[in-house]
Amino acid sequence: MYTLAVVIHVLVCFLMIASILLQSGKGAEIGAAFGGSSQTVFGSRGPGTFLSKVTVAAALIFMLTSLGLAVLSKERTFSSTVIDVNKQQSSSTPDHTGDVSHDAPADGTTTPPPSEPAKQ
């Protein structure tokens, strides 16, 4: 479910980017028509084009998938950092206080540390 929502979210994101970039800006008429009628420059834009409707629909779906992913990610439990993984491992391993060290031999004898080679 989460993976499907991520895939839909990414596809809608690309669709929204493409539909926004294909549209002409609001002020495109001002640069092309100096001295033109003021109704086309400052008046209403008229009915929405196909690209504007696609942009609105993509933006709505983008917002809904963003909200859905936020809710779904809150429900998922996973460790996101190394610190969280270390805390989880340390809490799950039992405490071995009083046990013989794993580095020492079982008979209790110790070996001296290796000596450094003589310097010449």
C-alpha cells in the first residue's frame, strides 16, 4: 500500500510539473501588446483551459497523496538512523554482568600482552 502511494505520488508530481511548465504565464499578453486593450491585460481570463484543469486536478491529487503518505509513514515502524538501531540492539541483548569475560580463557589463566620488538 505504501509503495503504491509513493509511485502514484511521484507520477502525479511529474504530471503537475509538466502541466505547469507548458502553460503560458499571466503576464504574457502585456509584453506582446503594448497599448492593447486593457480588458485583455487586466480583465478576466475566461474559461479555464485544459492544462489549467489538469494542473488543478494534479495539485489536488498531490495534496491528498502527501497527506496519505504522512499518515502511512507514521504507522510504519522502522529505525531510521544508526543511533536508533544501536538502541534497539542494546535493549534486546541480555545483560551478562558477573559472567566470565569472553576474551579470557575458560581456565582463568591470562596471557601477557605481546612485547614490542626491540628498537635498534
